[in-house]
Amino acid sequence: MDLHANVLGQLRRIIETRAAERLVLDNALRLLAKWRSALMQNTVIQKCGTAVQSGPFKGMRFTDQSSEGCHIPKLLGTYEQELHPYLEAAVAHSYGHVINIGMAEGYYAVGLARRLPGAKIHAFDLNEKAHSICRSVAELNAVADRVEISGLFRGEDFARHPAGDTLVICDIEGAEDELLDPVKFPAVLGMDLIVELHECFKPGIARKVCARFEASHDITFVPHAGRDFKLPEFFQELGHLDQLLAVWEWRTGPTPWAVMIRKA
């Protein structure tokens, strides 16, 4: 079944559900917007290739398909733009180890391997499809020897990495509630963390997780913000909706970040 037929089938099922009218409309619009993004992705790759165009990972050779979620913002370099200053600070800190939990196709794992040539990157994801994509991206960028790819990360594994020289980047769809628990896993207190907090899945999780680190870390709460970015010239030939969708990250609700740096 081709993409168009698949989407039409999904749209028909959404419209025929007995859900509230507002929910039906939201789900239908979201599906159609993702469909349009997928079609536009081919245009972006045709015009720009698969190298990241801007941002902290500019020049990184990337894949033509994400293992999950949006893809165009990663190619353009606008992806999670609110984190860019903190990523640059991490590069300036020159960590020796980065633990990337929920690596997906390796945008952060490989991107930081390029920017931190002395670092060892420990990348984890439960999706085996993501393993092969991340490995391929690491090879494309000649950093495969420093990107170690694994499956499940357990809280006990924090103790395997050096305190004071490790950055944790965590995006695990709400499971940060169980994993980032210093009472159960005290070794995490010796690390700096950039954590996506999935408030849309677990209301209250942002306050709960941050409270655990208030005594040990300086915490900056980073909400998702609008994108300040000049699109490539060819976007002028496209409609305004396509220009908006180019930087849309497919989020279903609030997923703010906490940047937590160990206190001196």
C-alpha cells in the first residue's frame, strides 16, 4: 500500500471514531500535517541533500529518514533550537563521556561525537531499527569508533561512568520519572544532565524530577519556543503552510527541558 492510500485509510478511521468532535479534528489535522511533512521531506533532500544545514551540528552527514518523529527540522538544523546555547556550553566544557539515552537515529550522539573529538559517546535505545541507523550515521561521519550503541539503559549503569566528566542527554518519553532517581541511583548526582520532561504524558513530572536535583544541581528550565531561523531560499517558492511545517517537530503537547549542572 502506498503512502497516499495508507494515510487515507487512517484518516477514514479517525473520522469514523466516536470520539469528541474536537479530538477527531485534532487527530485528523495532525495526521494530514505529518503526511504533508513526509512529502516535503523529499523536496528538502533533493535541494539540500542530507547534511545538517545549520546549528551546533552543521555539516554533519545525516540519514534520509528518521527512526521516529520529525525529520526536516533535523536536516535544517532547527531541531530543538532552544537547546543550542546549552549544547555549545557542553562543547566548551569538553566532557570526556556523553550518555545519550533515547538516541533515536543518533542526531545528538553523532553530533556531539563530532564536536567533542576526545569524548566517548554511550548511546542507548530500545528500538533496534534505530541502532542500525545510528551506526550508519556514525560511520558516515567517521566517529563510529567512539560511539558505543546499546539497548536498555538501567539506573545502575550510571555508576559505570565517571563522575564529574559525564554529560547525560535523556529523552525517553516519560520514563525519566523512574530512571532519574538519585535515591535509587546516587551515581547520577555526579553528572550533568539535559533532560526532556514529558509533561504531556505525565503531568507534574517536570516539578517532580527537578525537585530531586535542586540541592545538588543548578537547574535551568527550558520550554520549547518558536523558531528563529531563515529558511533556505527555495522555500520562497512554497506555500506558507509548508514553511511552517518545515520547522514543526510533531509534538503532541508540552515537553520542556531541564538543564541540570552540578553545583560547585
